[in-house]
Amino acid sequence: SKNAMPKEMVEEIIGGIIESNNWIKISATPLTIIYASKLYQKDFHFWDCLIAATAIENFITTIYTENIKDFEKIPGIKAVNPLI
């Protein structure tokens, strides 16, 4: 996309998050993947369902994303675009 961030910048940001002690990192488990597959429907993206399932299992109900359109369809998640 014309507004896409350069790959190097994405790698730097993600590397900073991984190395930082200021972020709580949560991971999907096998049960999370099963839950995500139950959320998955033909008009959802599986990876969005996996993010949502991981959030819900960790009592997170609001996520910040530029992709609010897809997450609005997933029950239990409120999607907020921090850039608007």
C-alpha cells in the first residue's frame, strides 16, 4: 500500500517491543488455536480470529488496530483505531 511502513522500520519496532520490559507479551496456546478456529468464518481472517481469541482468553476486550473493520465482526472484542 502507498502508506505502508518500510520493512526496516517494522522490524525495528517489533524488535523493540520484544526486547522491552514495558510490554506484557502473551502467546497463543493450543486451546487458543481451537477457540480461534471456532470464531473463524468465511468472511473473517483466521489470523484476526487468533489475535481475538488470544486477547479474550487473557481478559482483554479492547484492542488497538488500524484494522477495525474486520475486528468489529468478532464478538467480545472492541476494536479502536488509535490513528484516528
